[in-house]
Amino acid sequence: MGTSVPTIRPYRADDLPALAALFHRAVHAIPDELYGPTEREHWAPSPPEPDRWTERFAAAPPVVAIVEGAIAGFMTLEPDGHLAMAYVDPALQRRGVASALLTHLEARAEELRLGRLFAEVSLAARPFFERRGFRVVRPNEVAREGRALANWIMDKRTIALGDRGRIFVIGNSGAGKSTLAEALAERIGRSRIDLDEVAFVDQQGTRRAIGDALAMLREREGLEGAIVEGCYADLIEALAATGDQLVWLDLTVAECIANAKARPWEPHKWPSAEMQDSFLPKLLDFIATYPASTAPTGRPAHAALFDTFVGTKEKHTERPALEL
């Protein structure tokens, strides 16, 4: 083989057997000191099984790298910024294949207005991702055929939050919106607005008319550059502009419930800790409805807002530790 520059093209259905075989070769070429033979076999069972990939490739088609007519690697970017798969043929490694794939997908991320990329990175792939500007978020484990394999959660900011206009933080109750918004406001030097302060007519959760809520918000000093947090996709959609950033905290219901139970008294919302505690059962019921709720506070509305947001955006499935 020469030194041809990799070319990148979209995935085709007839690539499936070749990609499954490439995946198998790539995993089993990893040195024993990183993953032993048993771990590699759990990760990539022998022989290669193309059928295992059919549904996954249909849901999130990869891009494919070609070197001198041969498939050299593939990588996938999901619409929320998740780099889900990244594999290079061992015979074609260190020829710029992974870099060409990632460069292509970073350009795609810019088109999608993604402010952050993230991935579960193997022990073998960590040095490459670090060279490309990714940072380690935390150690992680992933289950493969009943066995836990060590890897890393890594991410890369493509947009500095301090360079954006407003920053909207959305998610379920208990997802950590208030904590994150407060930290961002302090670090960036912005005002912070809690949408709960305008969304409700009373403490029983009666929604104020959206026009009235928006009028109240527009009277707030510092709105143009504020950190705005809340559950209300309708209010955020009405306020959003192209210079703004959306941060979606998409934690599990179980995590949100645990966080809500541990929440300290919020005196700006409740006259007393006792009154706040008395509302907790209703709050937990509200949190539990998040995945299927058709209200502007439910996950379907948040997902739709994320997909169509006019500014830039990022999604987190755990409480973020942001480097700004």
C-alpha cells in the first residue's frame, strides 16, 4: 500500500459485512496489556456477526474511510454529539484514517450546531482522542456479552459557552439545572433566571399564560446575556435566538428522583423548608412522568426543542463538569 490520503463517503448497506469484519479485526488486534483475549472475545465475538450491526447502522449510519479502494475504517456521529463507533483496520492504522474520519464528523457537528462531542473511548483509543483535543470526563465501564470492560468517557467542547449569548439549561426536575446555571452564572459573570419564577400563577403548579410569562421575562434586567434554566420548552423556544446555546441535561428518572429527595431548601421558591418538603411527593410524581409527558415540560418536548433549536446546543446524560 502507498500513502494515499483517505477519502470519506457515506455508509452503504452492502458495506455491512466488511465493516463487521473490520470491527472484529480491530478489536482483536488490541494488545493484551489493554484488553485480554477473553475481554476482546466478549467485545467482538468470533466469527464476526454482521447481523448484530444491521439495526445499529440503520439507526445511526457511519461514515466510511477508503484507502486505495479498500475500506479502512468507520465512525459514527449521532445527532446529539455522541461519537458512537470509531474503528480502523489494523493493517491501515497510522495512515491518517481516524483523523480523516473525525475531521469529517467535526465539520458535520458544526453543521448540526453542536457545542460538544462526547464518546466512550477504549483504553487503546484514548491517546488518539487526547491528541484531537478531547478530555477525560471520568473512567467508565461498558457491558459486552455479560462482561464489564473498562473505558473512558471523553468529550470535547467545540464552542466556548462564554462566547454565546444566552445559555438555556433545560431538563427534568432534579436533573441539576439550578446547580449548573448557578455555577455558569458565577464563572461567566452573567445574571441567572429561573423560569419557575414566571411560569406559575401559584404554588400548586398552575401555568401562567405564555404571553404573560414572556412579558415578565422581557422586563428582567440582564435577560439578553442570562443563564436561563427551567423545564419549559415553550418559553425557551419563544426566547431563543441564533446566538444562544441550549444545554440539555437528559439524566435518568432514577437519578432525578434521588437528586430531588436530597435537594436543600430553596428559599427563593418556598417560604419554609417544611412547605417545600410537603410538595415533594407531587414533585416526584412529576419527575416520573418526564419520559412520556406530552406537556412542554416533558422529554418529548425537550427532544424536539433540541432537534430544532435555532442556536447551538449540547446534550448531557450525566451531571456535567464543564470546562468553559
